[in-house]
Amino acid sequence: MTNDRNPGENDVTGATIWLTGLPSAGKTTIARELARRLRAEGRRVELLDGDEIREFLSAGLGFSREDRHVNVQRIGFVAELLASNGVLALVPVIAPYADSREAVRKRHQQEGTAYVEIHVATPVEVCSVRDVKGLYAKQAAGEISGLTGVDDPYEQPESPDLRIESQDQTVEESAAAVRALLAERGLL
């Protein structure tokens, strides 16, 4: 699929802002705060929450490496489509594999769509205490396996556009850092 818009058709710049990190790292919380701020500024924003995508767009996929890759590609496709049409697509998803994230980045580059990768680099020890969805407790109790960053790999981005250590700053400070990067890149 190609971007069929005419130059000048829409003077609003869209972009995909991809927030990757471990479960309970703070990706969705930061994305929600950023979305709130950007909407207050009058920007068109969509938040593509990983859990909602799994329920509606990727229902039936499991957590094998192949299924996770397919899920990330589907999310990347939707994000690029939105971004190419002037929307700021905020994408808080684990996306544990570097090659999957790179494929999404390349798709954006091929389409000429802005893509910004944010690594919410919260240590697993902090994530397991936060344990927003109870996943770490379930894994420790032997109720689940394949938890990213514990008994399944998470390949950290080597050179993200921004690295946020959420344990060292507030949600508001984290969202402000992302917003500042977007402004610096001319995406606001």
C-alpha cells in the first residue's frame, strides 16, 4: 500500500511514536499523558494500545516469536496508515524483537512517514514491583510462562530516538521529554 495523498493536501504532519519496553515499564501511562497534552493543543492523536490491538486486530495470535512478529507488523501497518494521514499515532507496545521493530521502521521510511522510537527502559526489578496486570506474580507462581524480560527475551533498542528511565522521573516529565523531541524534530 502506498501513500496516495497529494503534496499539500494536508499540512498537518503525522508521525508514529513507538514506545517499547518491558511489561509494566510505563509505556501506556506515558502515552496516555502525552495524548492528553497533544489533544489539548489541538493535535489529531490515536493511541494504539497493545492489549486492545491483541483483542481486536490480532485475536487468535499467541505469544510465539512468529505470532509476536505478526502482531507488531499489524500494529506498524495501522500506525503508518494513520501517521501518513496527519495523525500522531502513539504506539505503546512491548515489541520484544529488534528485527520486528526494524521492519516497522523500514516500512515507515519506505512510505516517507516519520517514525520515532522511544525506549521506556524501566528495569525488570521495578516493573515486577509495579506489576500492573499481575503478570510477574503469575509467572513467579508458575501460572504463565513466556513473560517478556523474565523467561522470554526482550531485545533492547540499541539506538532509540529517546530513552526514558521512568523510575527516575514522573509520568509528566516523561511525556514532556517525548513532546520536546517531537517539537525538536518538527513534528508538532
